[in-house]
Amino acid sequence: MKQDDMEETVLDMVKKLRAYADAVHGPTHARIAALETHMRKLEDKMEENHKQLREEIKEGFLQISAVQVKGSGTTRKHPPEREGKGIPRAKLWSFPCDCGESKRRWDG
């Protein structure tokens, strides 16, 4: 059987496919390697930040535990002042009646 000059052999096709695969996979593998390197750097930075945060928390905890809280030892004789000075006595006296209570029990 005689082959035409225009016909490609299987070996020629294999060579072309390998060249194509190299052309496609080369840049892809380079990008993947660059991403892996970038991810490692980010991972290292995150680990460093975690260590630093742990140290800061530990130092803060030690500072808090070192502080002693001392009380004054005195108690207040009067409750703290309120803005509105509370509810007027007349309103308080009419409240049980509004709720259906008998004031006779309260009047003594």
C-alpha cells in the first residue's frame, strides 16, 4: 500500500498531541505551583497571627488576674438618686384600686 504525501502517520499525530499537551499543561502546572506557594505563605501568616493573638490573650489574662479588686467596706445608707425621683405616693396608693384590690386591707 502506498501512502500519499498529504496523509499523516500515527507517529506524526502523536507528536502533535504531545506538543499540544506540553503547551497546555506547562502554564497550568506553573500556575498551580504559584498558587501552592501563595497558599503556604498565607498559612504561615495565619499561624503567626494566631500565635500572636494567643500571647496577647494570655498577657491580658495575666494582667487581669494580677489586679486586686478592693471594696470600700462601707455600704450605702441611701439608695442612689434617680432621675424622676420615683412614682408619686398618690399614684402608688391609687394603683391597687385600679387593679381591683381593696384598700381597706392596706389601710390598716
